[in-house]
Amino acid sequence: MPGSRFSLLLLEPGEIYFEDFSVTCTQENGITSQRGRLRLCSKSVLFEPTDFKYPILKANLSYCSSISEEEDLMVIKCTQIVEMLGVAPYVFVKNSFTLKFTFHYATSKECLYRLSQLHRASTLPPKDQQEMMEAIVHSRHSRVHFDPCWLEDLHESIQFEAKVIQVSPLVSNPGRVVLTSTRLYYQPYNREPVDVMKIRLTDMERVVRRRYLLQNSALEIYCKEHCATKYLFLALDNTALCDELFKRLEPKSMPNTGLEVATLQWQHGCLSNYDYLLFLNSTADRSFNDLTQYPVFPWVVKDFTSATLDLEDPSIYRDLSLPVGALNQNRLKQLLERFADMPEPKFLYGSHYMAPGFVLFYLARKYPQLVLCLHGGRFDHPDRMFNSLQQTWQNVLNGAADYKELVPEFYGGEGDFLVNYLGINFGNRSSDGRPVHDVELPPWANSPQDLIAKLRQALESEHVSRNLHLWIDLIFGHLQRGPKAIEARNLFHPLCYEAYLHACLEELFKIVILLPDSTLFLVVIITGSVDLCAVIDPVTRLMYEIQILEFGQIPRQLFTKPHPARFAGLIPTPLSLMTSPEQNGSQEEEDGTESRTRSWSQSRLSDLQIHTVFHGHKKSVTGLAFNSQSGDVQAVSVSLDGFLKAYKLRDGKQVLSVCPIESSPLTACLNLPESNTFVLGTLQNEVALYQIDCCRLDNVAHVHDDNITALGIGNDENEGNFILASASADCSVKLWRVRRTSSSSHFRFRPPTDLVAELEHDSSVVSLDFHPAGLKLATGTKDGQIHLWEVPSGLPLDTLSGHSNEVSAVKFSPDGSKLVSVGHDGLLQVFQVDIDPPQMVARREEMVALDKNEDFRCLAWDGLSILLGTALGEMLIFDLVTFKVVRRVQAHGPGALTCIAVAPSVDDLVVVTAGQDGRVCFWRPLPIVA
């Protein structure tokens, strides 16, 4: 209500506000008579005077001795009144009070009946009280229906309706959510703070699944900047209802970035440390709307005494590989000694690194109303408040039970939470009598804005960037729980873990003490575990809700393997395309080279245009390779028509067309390094060596029991020799040693003498690729499996799953740290393969329109950009950093784009594609206009 001082924060956490009445309140002496509003709540009744100079009066129902009617007046007699005036500690006045209320638009009987029910419930034992209160709430809310008059459009149709709780810091407000064809409506039962909230579906930026009270039954809706409602956190009755609403909302919102994609973007420097931490917090169900799961950020700087802050000095930074509790070795030693003598369940730290009390410890100056709500109308003792960064850091470092981290506000915004803008009287410190005012800043910060800016610079520093993954392992990753958490000195009280509260309810002993002020204190000894959803007893359920509010909660675990370091696996080199010193400057690299390779420019890829088209093949093209021995780079294609053709890249002319092996359709080809020798695979199970300069077939060997599907070449242990891999539909890959002859430009290949190893598979092998160092081989099969093998021993290393259909292509990154795969199932995957075991770091499905029923047939990549060929003949330019298709062009058809490669040109980017249509196409970027 406009101009109202009433707020749901004036109630106890979990208390429900029902309705209000326009009244005049008269004290017992009859002298003081004030007009205002009487507000009925589940545990109290409040009177809000219209005149702002008078305090709001609150009477807890447990302190009311009687509620009666006298001559059309409602009379409340109580022994304590709470006075609330402005943002200040509440005044608790104990005396005998008689309050008389005259109703302006309703009768006293209407209010008396409702209030008497609530008063009677307050006099019952805790269990009966909670049961009766739930019955009253259910009865009142079940009579409230969504008012169709709120619909903005006559043509709107209601598609979904359910009971919900709107969650905001320390407030849970029941209501109804209604989804129509164009809008989402939230109608609070008590019409507080508004009658109804309306959000256009087109104004929704994203919808995120959330946990609420450890149940996966909530959604958080983020809206666009211009909207009056920026976000809305809604908790539904159960997971099934939440699933249904999410399913209906998801297509209408922008797609959420996947965890693997965000990690890859962070690794490549496209996401800042700050943004990545915000993303991880959100993905782990931590929200600014839920103080029990508020986002957590690390302490980064530990120097709060120096006059200047040198971000290049590693000594100013906190050790991110250790939890806060383990930073002080003396304290850790004492904790470990206690841990050794502790009965089960054991823990190192009895308090958490982020809980509602810790959040408001930092933000008390910005949100004093929340502090009063959380602490029962009082501020904390002045000596215990957030007075100084240096003092707080020392407490965190040395305190017996202080392990708190920081909140995001330390690294973003203007630092207004550090300043007492409202001039609130928080009291005086006992040490020197000084009043609690602004937070004392370290000497190296001249203002709150300067402090935030420097802490942000520290967060984004190279030192932190290279170590932040260690802290992520502790908070969101594989060191978060279990035996690894013990080894990492990262084990917290059992009540901080979802798993501890989410098993079956077996043995529960509880002591419930009801103190005179109706504050419920619960001491719980648990020898089993608790599933909050299965707890039927209302008191027990309330007890666990209180524990969830009081204890910090471990975030949802996001990673079960070590998190990759930032910039680890960043690919600075491409498959090809050398950059001349003139293009790249004359600066030499540390290894002495005067030129270096560079990644394909995204702008150049986006400008690709078809340059030359060759129509020579009569059947599908099955392989592409390049040869630069003649001086001019040549592209070579082979086809099921049995022909091998060569083309000059510079001139765009065909220079060769031969049929190397009579009546043998060709299925694959490659060029042996620094030679004119090509290896050919056939549909007749053969592998052949062919000298392209003199058109001579050196030898043809029958090496498999079915057709050859792919070929690969890797370095051998013996200098000058190579390992040839041949894949076949006979479910095997064979490794052969190809020896250089005395002429140095020719090679010898003599099966079976040169057979090194045979790699057995469970289905046809359709793709393979050698690691750049030649020590590993990746193979893809028809049933969707990817296998890694040691070369030349042929020992199996790992099996990577994920595809549900044929793996069309596998390719290592130029530095060998990653492996990308694509398949007929329309799935693209990126694996980190320089760690043990390999780990999937990115996955993308359905990148194309679903109605096209496409699949992927081939790829080329430089580590940052991927060129994809599809079954419908399209070429997709895919940015692996943003994980988006930046361009799509129809390259071939009818039929699939079967081969794609980037030429090793020193002049400019040349992409060569080939397809089932028999065409070979050269693609070049548009010329750069000066």
C-alpha cells in the first residue's frame, strides 16, 4: 500500500500475514486515540498508525491474555507491546495493556472470529499449535482464487495455475501463480506488497531452476532491464508442479548457458572471474533472494595494512587451495586434534563459510531491516559488527569458529554497503566508545569505490586467474564432500550438507523447550538422516526449516573431477595458416622462431565466399588432403568413382585426374609428410601408396576384412618413420610402420611385416585422429563410442561416451589438450584429454533447426573455431568460445557435405569442401578493402 510503513520483515521468519482492517485504536486510558490499520498475522497482530510520528505497535498472540468484544469494539488485553519506529531496534514494553479497536468498514465480529482462532492456536502445545495453524492457513488460502479481472488481454487463456510461495530475503509470502498465453501473474493471498505482479513472457530473460528448503521445487525468473519486476523467486508445492511450470516457461525464455560451455568460456578468458563465479553460484542454486543460499565469493587479498596494494606481488594474496579454516596452521592443528577424538558424525568446522547471519554481518548498513528481522528486533553488539576489513580478516584467520568467506558485493557495485548512509545508531564500541559508523578501509583504499575497484582488479589478476580453480574445487567441486573433503581439510558440520538431511528418517530424538517469550529453541540429536519432503510432523518439519535457516548450506556440487585451470588448454595455434612476420610484427618468440601460427580469424571465417567449384567426380567425395612439395599447394580429392584429382589452390585449376587402382572405389586419403606420397584406402579392403608426382602406384595391400573407412598418420619413435593407422568396417584399427627409403622422398609399406598393433572394437570404426605428438590415437565407432589408445603399443587408455549414433569425426586440438567429436546424432562434444581421466568440458546438441533432422558428417578446427559439414550439405561456422553457430551456408547438395579441410596456405585462408554431389569447392574470405 502506498505510504505504508508495514513490511513483512516486521514479522518473524515464517510468519504469515493475512489481512488488514481500517480502525481507530484507543488505549485503555482513552486519551490516546489514533486512526490506522490493524493487521492480522499468524502469530501476532499489528497496529500501524496513519501518523508516521507514532510507532507501529505489535502484540504477539502468545502475550495476549484475552481478545473479546465490548459494545462493537474489539478489545485486546496483553502483557507486552513491541514498538517499531523507523529503522531502529524495537522497544519491548512489558506492562498490562488494553487496546480497543473501532472498525470503520467492517464489523468487530468479522475480525474477532478470525483473530480468536489464531489466539487459541497460540495457547496450544507446539505440535498442536503448528497443526492448527496449518489448518487455518490452508482454509483461508483455499478460499482465495485468482481474479480474472487482472488479465490484461481478453484473449489470454490460462494454461497453468498453482499455489506458490514468493521467496525474498527472510520472507516467504504465499500466493497463486497463473500462466497465460502471454503473461505470468503472481497474486499474493494478502495483497502485500501489491495486489498482483504481472510479467510479459517476452520480458523474461531467463528462467532458472532453484532449490528451496533443500527441495528442487522452485524457479527464479529474471526479467529484462526495463521491467518493474526484475526477478521473481517462486517455490511450488512439489517437484512435479515445478517441472510442469518450468517446461511451459523454458521455450519462452532465452536459453541458459550450460555449465560446460561457461567453463570453456572462462578458460579462454571470455568470461571474467567475477562473472564465472556468479554463474557457478547461480548454477549451484545460490540466489540473492535466498539468504540461506546466498552467493559466496572468496577472500582474495590478505594485505589490509599496507599503504599501497601491489597486485603483481604474490605475497598479498590468500592461498586459494585451502579453505578459510585451514589458512592458520595452528588453528587447523587444534581442529584436527578435536576431529580425531570426535564421535560420528565427525566434522572439522562447526560453522559454515556463508549463512544468513554472515551475509547480514557484511550488509547490515545497507539492509538494516533484514538484520532486525533476523535478530528479533535488535542489532548485533557493536563490537561484533563489521567495523573493519583488517579486523574481520584477522578474526577469520585466527578466530576459534569464524570461517566465513565474502559476498559478491565486495567485487562489484559502488561499495554502498560499507557506508552508514542512513545514519543508523548501531551503538558504541566498548573498546574506545566510538560509535559504529562507516567500515574502516585499509590504507591502500581512499574510498569505498576505490576499495571495490582494487578488490575487483585483484580478483581478475593473473595470480588469482591461475589459482581460482583450486577454490572452485573446494566450494563447488570434487573436494566439497566425502573422503576428499577430509583430505582437503574442507569438512563442515553435517547439517550443512544436503545429503545428510535428504536420506530417510530413521532415528530422531528431539528436545523442544518453549520459553515464555514463545521463541522455539530446538536441540536435535540425529543418528540417522532426514528427508524433509517425507517429514509429516509439522513441528519436526519446522525444526528442520529453522536449522536450514540458521546453518549455512553447502552449494550443490557441480564438478566431481578436478576443475581445469584458467587458460589451460587454450589453443593459440591453428591447424594451418601461417602468419608472416609482416602480418604479425617482427617480434620473435622465446623459442627463436620469427613467425608463428595463428587461429582462424572469426571475421575472416564469417566472410567466406565460394571461389571455385569443380564438378569432376561422378560419385561422393570421400577424402581430402594437401600436397605442397611442388611449390604450389595442391588440394587432392578421392571419390567412390575411383578417381584421384588434384587442384592448384593459387590458380584454382584442376591439374590431375587419375584412377590409381582399377575398379577400386576410394574411401580415404592422406599425404605422408614432406613427400609426394599419398596413402589411399579403398572399398575393396585395401591400402595403397601412390606417388602423385609421377602417377606411380608403389604397392597395394589387402589389410582388412572389410572396407577402409579412415586413415591417419602419426610420428614414430624412430626418426624419419611414421605410424599409419587404418580403420575399417571390420571393427578394427591397425597400426603400421611406414619406413622412409634411402631416397628420403619415398616410403616403404609391407604388410604384414610392418604391422605394429591391432586395436579391436565392438563395432565398425568410422573415424580416427592422431594426437599431435603421435603418442595417442582417438577412434570413433558406428555405435557412438570414442576410444583413446596408446601409440605404438596399442594399449587402451580410455573410453569416452556421449554419442547415441555414429561418431562421424574426431579431432585433437593443435596442442593436444582437447578432443572434439561430432556425430550423426547432431551432438558436438569437447573433451579435456590432457588430464587423467579425460573430462568432458563442453557439449552441444540440436545446434540446427529440429525440423531439418540434420546430423554432422565432418569437421575441421583450430581450437577456437570449428567448421562443420552436415548431412544436408550445409557448412556451419561454429565459435567454440561462445558455443554458437556464427554462420550457416548451403555448400553442397543434394546430399551431405562429406569432407572439409583448411589449406596450409601462407597467403590467405582457403577452405576446401567436398560432398556427396561429387563437387569440390574452394572458399576464400572477401578481400579486405583498405
